Amino acid sequence: MHWTSTACWANIHRLKEISAVLKLSALAREAGINPHILQAKIRRPPPLTATETSALVAALKHFRLATLA
């Protein structure tokens, strides 16, 4: 598996984990991503794009939140 595929999988896996304590639809809206698209990508491929990943990280940083992968 290519390292970028692994990184995207890790991000999706981490989003699944934090969804128990964080409302992902609100995070998606803050990141400028359609919440339905984010939910679909978490459930099955395709993985998050680099742009989507960057937007989600920026939204988390905006609220001074961080995740450990």
C-alpha cells in the first residue's frame, strides 16, 4: 500500500474513532465539506483527498483541537 493511501486510511480511521465525541457534520461544515460526502467517505472508499484532509485539519486547529494518529 502506498504511503498516501495509508495516511488517508489513518485519517478516516481516526475520524471514525472521534465521531463518538465530536459531531462530524459540524466539523465538515467548518471545513467547507458537504457533511454527507464526509460521512460517505468514512463508511467506504474513496479516501479523503489531500485538500479535504487539509481542510479538516485546519478546522480542527481553528478550534484548538488535535488528534493523535
